[in-house]
Amino acid sequence: MTTVAVNIDEIASTQMRLKYHRMIAFSWLVILVLGGCDTGRVGMYKVSFAPSAVGGASVSEQASADEKLKQLVRCALAGKGFEEHPGTPHIWRKRGATVEVYRDKNGELILRVGAFGSKRDVRVSERTERELLELLKEQSGLELTPTTPPKATID
């Protein structure tokens, strides 16, 4: 009768070791998965075009400025693997890298280049931002002002 009790104890001990090893393996898996992700990055710029001879910024001038910036970004990203998603905001995506053109709550035209994901996605975002800035700085009558992203609020 004592041999049966010993076997049950050995089985229980083996099961506990298996649970422990599974927990360690799962922890390593989580560490490996999360270790491959960066927190991301964001570059934001206010974009303004030279005022027209007519004067103030009318709705049609704002729409024209929006379309001009979208067209410049579209040309810059053509053939680079970005997928365009029209709308508000107008978005281009390539894996974890994102380029957005939109108007903020103050009506300012914003160009946002960001990434969330792997180190590769962050590098794609950084390279894309440099290329876009070079292209946009060549445009006459266009002004770029670096800005910080608004802090997220919890409602």
C-alpha cells in the first residue's frame, strides 16, 4: 500500500515541475515577442502655404492646400510600398509606419509621420520623414514648422 502512495506523490511532483517549466517557457515567449517591439516614434509638422493675393484663408484655399500637400506626399511615397487610405485623416501605411495629412482642431494643416512596431518600422518611418522633409523644403511658398503631438487624454 505504501508503494501506491509514493507513486502518486511522484506523479504530483512531476506535474508540478511540468507546470513550472511551462510557465517559464511562456514567460520567455512573452519577453521575446515584446522585445521585438519598440514604443514607436512620431514627427509632426504644421504645413502652411504662402498666402494668396486674395487675402484670408477661405474654405476653397484650405481645400486646395490640403490637396496640394496630399499630392506632394502621394508622389513622394509612390513606388515605396505605402498603401493609401483616403479620408480624414488621409493616411498612407507600410507595415507599422504611417504618414498622415489632416487638419487639427485649430484648423492647422498637419503632416504626421510615425511608427509603432518593430525597429524596422521605426527606421522606415525615420527615412520616410527625412525624404518628405527634403521634398517639401524644395517647394516654394511652403513652410514647415515642427510641432509636438498633443498629449493623450483619458476620458
